[in-house]
Amino acid sequence: MAVRLFDHPFDPWALVRERERQLPLERLGACSVFAGRMRDFNEAEDIRAMFLEHYPGMTERELERIVAEAEARWPSITCEVAHRVGAVDPSETLVLVAVWSAHRVAARDACAEILERLKHEAPFWKRERLTDGTERWVEQNTPGH
Amino acid sequence: MTITVQYFARLREDLGRERDEVAATGELQTVGDLWRHLHGDPPARLMAAVNQAHARLDTPVADGDEVAFFPPVTGG
């Protein structure tokens, strides 16, 4: 299991390649990757920047718990999860969930499950700065979007 | 001995502070007791944690615990 928080931009594909160098790829027929980027729009408004607040300690523990529970449900998987914290600009990657498995269904389903649980359980909070300089907290993640 | 209470995101801004220290007493049995003692009726969709694990309003609290209150999470 690998769970990482970054307070600076990270390249999700570099993390995937770096992890793959350490994995027995001849046994892992499937890799499912979700990379989420910051948009420059939300709810019909233009967004200039974002701040991602987190709960140091609990955030890492929650991500580790979510991955551990996925590993218990799909015992064959290997996971890499990364998330930004702090100031983020549009087009930068916010989240990476990569799951390797022998077969496609476990990789795909575990990747989706980890992402949805992360969005609803891990303590992160987005604060958006609009192009007119005003700021607002994002109130909630939309289920399943 | 005390219970440490932390606030995050919009809740911290609305309350105007990051934390409270509360003397542990026999009346403060649960997370909900703690919120009511400090702030009255809990708002809808209030989330909580005890010692950095998700909790509910009926989760017990004890001397020395780290309790946190926060709005719905919006990561990912």
C-alpha cells in the first residue's frame, strides 16, 4: 500500500511508472487509473484557484483505512493513492488512484470504490477562489459525478 | 484533565477559532454532549471524529480524547 499527500504539483503518470518499476508486472494483467484534475469552472462559475484543507494525521489514516479495506475485499490488488493539499491551480492533478490486479474486474471495481470512499470519507475540504476574487467553500461532493 | 476539540474548514471560520479545551466531566458522555455543551443544537450534516477516526453524535468520549468537528468532506 502507498498513500501520499503532496503540498506541491505532482505528475500522476510518473508515480504510476515509478511504482510499476517495483511490481511483478508479469503477474498483474490489469491496471486501472483514475487521475482527477482541478477544473477552472464549477457550478457555472469561473474558478481561479483552490485551497485544499486537510486534517493532518486523520487524512493519512483515513486514506490508509480505505485502501486497507479495499485490499481486504479484493485480496489480489496493489494500490497507489496520492492527493494534493494546500494551494492548487487549475489543470493540476488533485488525486490519483491506481490499482493493479491480475484481472480487470478487481482493478476497475477497486479503483472506483477507493475513489468514491475517498471523496465521501477522507477529511479534505475545498475552498475556491473565483475570478472576481471572492472565495467560497465547496459545500459537498456530488454523488457519483 | 481535558478533551481537546478541533474545528475545520467552514466550521472553524464560522466559530472564529481552531480549537477548544474542555474539562472532562461526568456529564460529557458523548460527542453530541460535547457539541451541545459548547455550541447548543448541532447543525445538520455535522461530521465528527474521535482520536482521528470517524464518529457519530452518540460515540462515547473520554478524558484525553482528541475530538474534531467538521462540515461534509469535499476531497478528490
